[in-house]
Amino acid sequence: MAEPEPLSDSSSPPPPHFLIGKDSRGRWVAQDQRGLCGGLFVNRAEAVRFAMRETGRRPQAVILVSGLLELDMTRTGHPEIQPAHREPERRAA
């Protein structure tokens, strides 16, 4: 008898991929590709440790950038996972 295939959860966002590199001031940066999570670190090892922890210890999800990488935390979220804006409900008295 064949084993049933596990159902994939298509509503969950893809796992994050992190970029690691130095910014124009020489600080180490780790940031997910969606711009939702990241930070500045004192050295490369700490940036890699953070990215590995955030990606569930998946080394293939951590990418070292050879050029400049500036931290950009201005994005507010992935449009597919942000809650939709809803008007307040009105009730009849």
C-alpha cells in the first residue's frame, strides 16, 4: 500500500534567504531578501550565526555578497502575508 503524500501548506510564505556582506562603513550586514528581518553585526561570524538561526540552520539559504550590502529595513512586509485593510463593521441599532 502506498504512503499518502504530505499536504503542502501553500499559504505559508517561502523560507527566508539571507544576504550577508559589508556596508559602505565596513559593518557586517545580514538581511533577508524580503527586507523584513536583519541587522548590523560586529563581525562576519555573528552575521552568519544570526542568518543560520533565522533560516532554520539551512546553509544553502545564506548567501555571501561580494559587493556592498546596505541594510534596508524600510519594507513593511510581503504583500501576500499582510493582513487586508478592513473597514470597521457597522451595526444597526
